[in-house]
Amino acid sequence: MAEYWGVKVEDIFNSMQERFRPEGAKDVDSLFGYDIKDEGKWKLTVKDNKMTIEKTDDLTGCIATMKADGETFVGVNTGNVDATNAFMGGRVIVDGDMGAFGKTGKLFRKFVIAQKEMTTKDYLADMFATIVPRFKANEAEEGLDVSFAYDLGGPDGGKWTVFIKDKKCTITTTIEGKPTVTLEFNDARDYVDFILGKIDAQSLMASGKAGAKGDLNMMATKWPILFEKYKDPMAGNVPQQELIVLKKIISLNEKFSTGPVMGKFLKGLKEQKIYANKCPQCGRMQLPPREVCADCRVRVDEFLEVGPKGEVRYMDIIYYAMPDPLTGQVRETPYGGINILFDGCKGNETLPHFIRKDQIEKIQMGWNEKKGTRVRPVWEENRIGDIWDIKYFEIDE
Amino acid sequence: MGKRIAICAVAQIKNDAEYWHLRFQNMLLECFESIMDQTKVTFDMEKGIRTIITCSNDMFDARTISNNGVTDVVGAQFRGEEKMDQESINGLGYAMASILSGHDDVILFMGHCKESQGESRRMISNLSFDPFYTRPLGMDYHNVDAMQARAYMEKSKVTDEHLAKIVVRSRQNAQKNPYARENKLVSEQEVLNSPMYSDPLRELHMYPITDWAYGMLLCCEERVKEFTKKPVWITGYGSCMDRYFLGDKDLTSNFSLKNASKRAYEKAGIKDPKKDIQVFELSDHAAYQLPMWAEGVGIADEGQGGKWIDDGGMDKFNVNLSGGHLNGNPLLLGGAARAMECYYQLSGQAGDRQVKGAKRAVAQAATGGAGQHQAVIVMEA
């Protein structure tokens, strides 16, 4: 019997019992026929959430019969042939009740090709054999003339050169001429792992297991454009176990005491005042204030009112917003985050907040040698002692 | 025998039902300043503190990498900082490893937990169970402990009356401990009438929600005189992790505690804990655990917990004169509280509860449901 993608027509039928899903057969009570050209006929009986399959020439009583050739049948079942295309193109024909036959789709789990080991040699053969078919000629610019050579060591190793010239790709099993770049791997196994994404190029190079001669940059930038990514033929063949993922929300109600230091800062906001505290030792200002100066390891008791005007010190524009951590609501983007250097503070003694939305493009960041845009807070009318007592900052004009 | 390290000083704030007016940073800062004041230790890179060990828990703090919230108030900025996110007693084992390896002479060990912050400690302990099976069943430390309590009480003939006696005694002892949580004294009858949480455990059988913070300074033997005249030595440490899945283990066997004690006793050269040790601080998150752990550390005979209580074992062996965990410590920090009580006893600073001539003490602590992980520390004057 013929094999397609390593699978026989019989394999599909013989595995039906194992792949049967009783939950998909709840309202099915019918006989279905399969007539596979040059292979034979099979009859599927589904009744009372159970099924039987038999090879028989007698398809009488079947509510619908599928007709196809062996390659199409195996292809559709293994995902190598698109079922809809095959049907529309007449490669699959259903005689009888189409609607009823449609139900067979739910009866079985997907057919999985039995796992076969691929050796390093198999992989190398497959990887280099697919290079020319993976070449995307229309991506090659006029006049591009490069060659990429591979010198792979170890028992399975070998040499290859890939030429790209006149929008054509050719490959030889030698290293010829002066390649644009030559990749050298001490062991071909590492090359296979690299292509399969199991190990990255940096670590291979860093550990001395691989190296490159010539214009590696040319290869690094061109290769991903010129070639389709290598597809691991084994990747799709892992038996499909139904892996359940649970979605849960973890929610713990909390009350956060603010204490005398953060508490004073928040109370200040309520009164439209911004308090920093000043280290008695090094003199730096902390915003928001903290219990100690961590640099000096001393308690910081002196509070000073700063601002409320200041200049923009650092800024960013956020396009991909995280949800508001307290409400779960997603903010409208873009919005601008700024660090404000308040009047009365210096250096990096800044406090982060937001800038008025319509002014994102107008503000300028400052740094050690340049002043940033002057800004002032816009206060919320009903203030409760939290960060949103300041709605945002706006340009102080 | 193992090598030893010294506890040079300890500091704590009073255990309290709720420090509503303080952040845990404020709580820690008081302990930090007290340690600095007592020992005059510095953060000099050659001679001072290079490594700080903190104990806290992300779930109780509702903050990922909870130690980052406190590095400034424990002096840890620009120094090494390591976090113990398990029973605090293991932080002492960690400090011991750092010092005895020779990499650090001095370790500052700080811990905090504000149990009043979260709405439900049961929801927090529920999160220590796997999300697929035991968590949806609603397992938490209360009902899992109750399962163990029922099995243990049956085996060791411990009754509801015994548990009432333990609770009454705990609160009486706590009266003599200035750092103990202030609870009202209760009668045995009140305990027996208190609401049933998870049968056989009643409300008063469980330690109450508590906020607390502490600090300790630990040091190698060679340099101890720089920081204190009255060191207390840690001479043995042992810990043991039991099977995680409740269904896998014999809840009454004390397997992990017996193992942890054995290791600690061997290192400290203890042959008979009944004779060689004068003070015991046991981790009674729930009343039934006191006789159970007493069996585990070898001062009550196997299966005789009930009789041991009747025979006055709790007082005879000076168990939990501080009031114990049952009177109120944060779950995470009970081990540090136990060790600090041993420190006070061995350095003669235990005031009205002082055991005369105490030379050796044992601090024990459990983490997890039904005492899954156990650690034991032997301390000497």
C-alpha cells in the first residue's frame, strides 16, 4: 500500500477507534461510507455514542459516502491538504447527505503521525535540501551577488555553499571561491540546534563552538529576508494531549497604612501642597518623602514644601498602556509620563506624574545641561489625599 | 558538632493586632535603630555589615519582591540583601551559613509582617495550595490544620479540655511578656464555648492576626566582643521539608519535625533534650500543635500528648513562657519570635518569666499547612 507523508490510508481507519470522541457523537446515529480509490471501502457505524469501522465492499445503508484518492484522504486527515480546497476542487466528493457527513468532523480527535526520530544527518539533509525552495526570489534586490558558506564539523558534518546571483539561488556541497561569509561550527549538531532555535548564536560564538569569517552582518540582515524560516518536520508531530489551562482571578482585598511620612505627603496633596523631605546629612530631597535617607541610613524628619511648579526632567510617551492597577480600566493612549523637577529641588530629585494629553508633543525634556519645559499641576476639585488629587501637569505659560 | 555563631542583640516592637497608623517600614525602622544603638555596629565594608537578610512575604505585603519595599529602612541600600520568604527561623540558618562560610562576619537580620493589611489570612494561605486541585477545594492553614488536629488528638488522647488549658495558659504567660500581643484573659469555659472554626479547632484555638517586626545582629565567634558582652550562641540548626501533598503523608507522624530536631541536636551535641535543654519555644499556630510539637522535639512521649499535659509537661519543660505563637505573632515570623524569647532567657533578660540558670534553649518553627516544613534551633548561653 502506498504511503503519503509516511502514512497509509489504513492507518487513518485503524486509529479511528482510539481517536473516537463519544461527546462528539451524541446526536449521531448513522452509517458512513468511505471509498478510497485503489485502496478499498470502509463502513463507519455510529450509534449510542459508540462506533465501529470495518473494511467492506458493501456500503449499502450509508447516509453519505466520501470518495477520494489515497493521497487526498491522507492529506486531509494529516493536515497536509486543505480540506475545503480539496472539496471545492472536486478531489473529495460526498455522495448522499452532505449535512449528515459534516458531523463526522466532530467524531474524532486529530490524526497524529507517529513520532519518528530524526538524526543530525537527517536534519542536515533536510535543512540544506529545502534552502532553494525556501528562497524568496522577489526579495532579492537587483545585482545582489553573495555567497554563504557552511563548514560544519563533527561526524555528521560537511560543507555547503549557497549562492545568490541574478535573483537565483543555487547550492553546492563544497566551499568554492571566496564566500561573502563562512560560518564554521565545530560540531554540526550545534548548527542543527541553532537552526531549530534550541540555542542562540551568541552563546555558541561566546563559547568558541562557532565562528564566522567574512561579512557576518550581511548574512544576519539578508538571510531572514531572503529565505523562509526552516520548518522542523517533527514539530507538528508531537502527539496532541489535551492540555487544559485554567483561567483564574486572584483577588485579595488590602488596606495600606500610609504612616506618618507618606501620610504627610498625601495629606499635603489634599491641601494643594507638595512636600519633600530633606536628609539632615547629605541634604538631598526625597519625593515622595521616605522614612530614611537610604544613602546615609538616617531618619529624615524635615519636610519642605516644593513646587508646585517645576520643569520636565525625564519623559516618555506610552502607546501600549497597562491597565490601571487599581481599577483594571485600560487607559486611553497615547499618554505622556514625565518626571518633574520642582522648584526647590535639584538634580534627580524628581517626582513622576502625567502630562496633559494634548501637550504631549509640545513638551521638552530637560537634563543636566538643559532646562525642560516649565509645567504646573492641575488639581482635582475634590481631593482625598491620593496621587490623583493632581489630575496631570500642564505647560506653565 | 557544628560551629557556632552569636546573637549579639535583638530588637522588636510589641506584637499588636493592628498598627493602623504605621507602614511596616516604620515598624522596621524602630527595630533597626535599636540594633544600631545597642551594638554600635557600622556599615563599613571591611568591619561592618555587608549583608542584610530580611524576612517578609509577597502575599502578606501584597507586593512582588516584598524586600524591595524595606531595603532603605534596614540599611540595605548599596549592600548585599537576601530575602527569606519562609518561616523566619530559617533566616537564622541562612545567617549561620553566611557567617560560617567566612564570607561575612556580621549579619543584620530583619523581618516584618503586617497581617492586618490583608482582608483575609485564610485567602493568603489558600494561595499556598496548588491552583488546580487543592486550592479550589478551599484548603487553607485553618482547615488543613484541623485535619491534622483531629488525627493527632485521637492518637495522643488530647481533648477539647486540654486545648482549653493550653489557650488559657498561653494568655496568662503572655501577661509577663512586655512584647506580647495584648489579649484578654480567658477561662477554660470561654475557650470551650468559643465558636468552632474547623472541627475540632475553635476560634480561640488559633493564633490571632498580628502585626510585628524585629531585628537581630548576628556575628562570628571571633568578633563577638565588639558588639556585646552577653552573646547567646546558636549551636545547632536543622530543618526538614515534608511531602507537599497532604494526601501523601501521615499527618500524625511528626516526620519532618523529628528529622529537623535530630539534625539540630546532633550539631549541638544534645543527647537527651529532656535533660539537656531548659527552655522550649514551640510554634503553636493552633493549640493542638503545642503537645504535638512537644512530642516531635522529644519532650513528650510519642502518642502521650494528652497525658503529658495532665502531668504538667508544659510547665515542667518551660514551654512557651512567652505566651507562644498562640498568643499572637505573624504566621511568617513565629520562629524569630521563638528564637528571641530563647535569647532573652539565655541572656537573663526575661524579666518575670526568667528561668533561673537556663543554659540551653530550643526554638522551633513550622511553615505550611499541617506543619509541613519544620526547623529547629538550639541556642546556648
